Amino acid sequence: MKKAINHQIMRSNNKRQIVELLRKSGALTKKEIAQQLGVSITTVATFITELINEDRILPSGNAESTGGRKSELYHLNPDASYVIGVDLQVDRLVILLINLEGGILGTEEIKHTGTDEWQIASTLYRTILRISESTRIPISKIAGIGVGVPGIVNHQTGIIEFAPNLGWKNVNLAPLIPLNLPVIVENEANAAAIGEANFGVAQERANMIYISVGLGIGAGLILKNHLYYGHNFLAGEFGHMTISPNGLPCRCGKKGCWEVYASNSAALNLYRHYSKTALDSYEDLLTAFLRNEPVATRVINETTDYLGLGIANLINGLNPEMIIIGGKITEAESFIQHRLLKEIKKHCFEYSYRSVEVKFSQLKNKAAALGVGGLMINWLLDKTDR
């Protein structure tokens, strides 16, 4: 006996597919939508009317005529609602107000001291209110919040199980934010990978690795167009891949981890070792490097070599189409790119190296916030039609 079809589910699926198609493709005619979704123009027309009445799509003029009556175009209403995307870094918050097309309407970067989750949640709350006021977009129009964090996140519960650079274990951040809004929490490297896949240089790539270089090193893996989490959400912890057996100690308790040699904190430690003086931040190191200060140049060169060695290992093991490097190191792209590529090639399997593109993120410090904001948009669009 055939299982009865739930027609409401079919209707919801069709509407959701139309919204998602318009989001990805821009303005389309009813005929174009029907052809791409494999449904009748009559069906599309019915749902288009419903979606216009729900203020979720808008007419946008006529398509160019190929003879006969001009067809009307329709596009997603980007201002039907908005989301907040947050990149929670160890020393700062990058917060974006994003519309449904991924357009950035407001942005703030706030430095914070301390790692108390209540304090960080309070800072986030106050900043969201300030962005709402400055953009004149009321909180009532904000439909959700996405937060990227540097640590291990349980994808099902949203609990931050372990964030060593923040000193967090089993932190449930969502209820600490005093706004009655849904919250998605994601690992920041995963979020940045999604940001690059949706809005950056990897939009046409099915297999890509985003490498986040900060106080530590993390990676987000897009495999066959899907974010790869691993068996228990631990995929991408390549910062703890062994580069030097019996090498320098890492916070994880092991020795010789990649991030001990190639991260921003590794660079600062190396500078202190060579110069016997400490810099306040990685930005100060980059400034010294760009001024051709000899010790800074030596440090950036050494950490770049280790970065290239680790990237070569990832290419050899996973054979991606593209590697994207993100973090403050992108500010030195033009100075280190040749050296980095030379080091990658030196350690890479020849045939894998031939087919991979190595790029620096053009989204800069907005990749993770855009990505986790995009995840919230996807969740909202999916939820609306259920």
C-alpha cells in the first residue's frame, strides 16, 4: 500500500525551494523557476502569490523580451528580516548585522578583556542594541543570532564543549544572551568555511579547506559541498597535527603541534625568544615586519615556512580543490605568498599540488561572522516553511 503524501509538506518544500533558488540566483521569472525546480508554471504562480503576500519575495520589473509579452521577474525580499553574525575571538568580537542576501548593513569590532562567558554575553548584547540603534533596524526585525567560537562545539546541542584559548568547558552561551531569539553556535573555522563557500572565493568549489590562523590554528572542511564534522564534531583540529615529534609543548598537553610553530602566538613567542623583548600583539609584529625590522622578518619567515609545511600535509591527505587562509596574516599576503607557495610545493605530492588553489581570504575578519550568519539564515528559511 502506498504511503499517503502529506500535501502540506509538499507545499512547504516547494515554497522553500523557490525562496532558496531566488536567494542563490537573484531575480528570476516564473518560467525560469518552474524549469529549474521541475514543476509547473501554474504551481509556481500560486506559491509566488503566497510568498508576495507573506512579504518574503518582491516583483522586480520585467525580463528582457525575446518577442511577445515581457515576463515579470521576482527576487527575495532581503529586508524581510535580519540576522546577527558574531565572530567571538579570544580578544575581540566582530559583530555584523546581515540581511537575507548576506548583505552587511552594520558592523562593529569590539575588543574585550577577560574570558567570563557572562561578561562576553553582556558585551554582545549591548553591541547588538547599539548596531540596531545606529542602523535604525529595530530588534523586532532581527530574527536570530549566529555565533562562531574558537573551540569544539556540539553541533546538535550548541554547547561549547572545549575552548582552550577562552578557558571554557561545557559553556551554553545561548541562554546568557538576554534576547528572545534563536541562537546557533558553531566552531569559528567551520563558520568561516561556510562564509567563504557562500560569499567568498570558494563559491564554485565543492571541496575546500579554510585554515584559521589566530592564537591557535583551526580548519573548516567543506567536502562535497557539505561541512564535515567528523564522528563527534572534532574534525578540523589540525592545529594539533604533529609537525615536530618531541618538539615544543602545546596547551593540549602534547608536543610538536602545528599551532605551536605557525600560529600568531607562536610568532610572538619566537619574537620574544630572538629579541628578548615582548610585543603587545600580533598586529605590532606585522607592523614591524612591514617596516622590514630584521627580527620580525625572521619570525614571519619561519612561521610562514611552518604554515606551508602543515598546509602541504592537508593537501596530501585530503586533495582539496582550494585552500583558503584566514586571519591577521592575510594583511601580509603580498609579502609572504611566494615564500608560502614555495614551501607548500616543497612538501606536497606533485599531482595534488598541481590541482589545488591556495588563496588568502578576501572576506578578512568578516568570514566567520558572515558564515554563521548564513547558517542562521538557512535555518530561518528552512523553519519558516515547516
